[in-house]
Amino acid sequence: MSEETKGPTLVTEGEFAGWKNWAHDAFETRAGPFYYREDETGAAVCAFRAEQRHMNGGGFMHGGCLMTFADFALFSIAHREMAGQWGVTLNLSGDFLEAVRVGQLVVARGEVTRGGGKTVFVRGLITADGTPALSFTGIIRKVSPRWLSAGGARQQ
């Protein structure tokens, strides 16, 4: 993957015009799509609109969709700390707090709790129309593009 496809892409149309996403991430684009911007303080804000296709058989958002969004938010929140480096998720855990319904605006905010080295620790909260829906913590490991192209941990 080239350097220019690694960074965020500006969205120019629709509800999230002016936000960014990682358009090169095919899974997140199909699962969401999910969006990211920085607020007035420079902190990451991630969002998407809950649609019927995000729901489970019970009519509420599928937990896997929320966790996928949490993983997206993990990297968005850590974007500055990553400073253009590649990373992989080492750990992601979440506590489901409330059901998310079709039409709700789903938003994630958080913070880097420790960084500065090869490992970045993040915590965050996902809300649906302002109501807490999922709290999460995650750990990112910075890796080189060579590590990724060599098959990751299988061929260090």
C-alpha cells in the first residue's frame, strides 16, 4: 500500500461532508462507513448514522458492528500519537451499556492514556444520540510496513 493511501481521506458529500475516513479500509467502509474529525480542541470525534443493515435479529445494533466502530475509533483517537506509522490492534475490549437503534447518531470520543513508544493505550466511550452505549479500551502496537507485508507476526 502506498503512503498516500494510508492516511485519512476528506469526505466531500452527504451528512458527513467535511469529516474524514480511511477509504482504503474496505472492511470498515462496508461495515460503516465510519467518519472522523477533530473538534475545536484537536481531539478525535468519530461518528456514523445507525442504519437497518447495522442491526441484529432483535432490532438493535449488532455488537460486532459496535466493536468494529470501536476499533476504528481506537486508531482515530490515536492518529496523532501514531504520527503516520502503521499499527495493529493488540487488544480491544468493550462493555455494552445500552442498545443502539436505527437512525441514531453513533459517536465515539476518547483519549490516549499512554503512548510515546511502540505501544499505544486508548480508552473511549461510544454514545447513541448522547446516551452511553459502549465503553472500550484498546492497545495498538506500532509496526513497520515491511512487517505487515512479510505476514506480520508469522515472519518477523
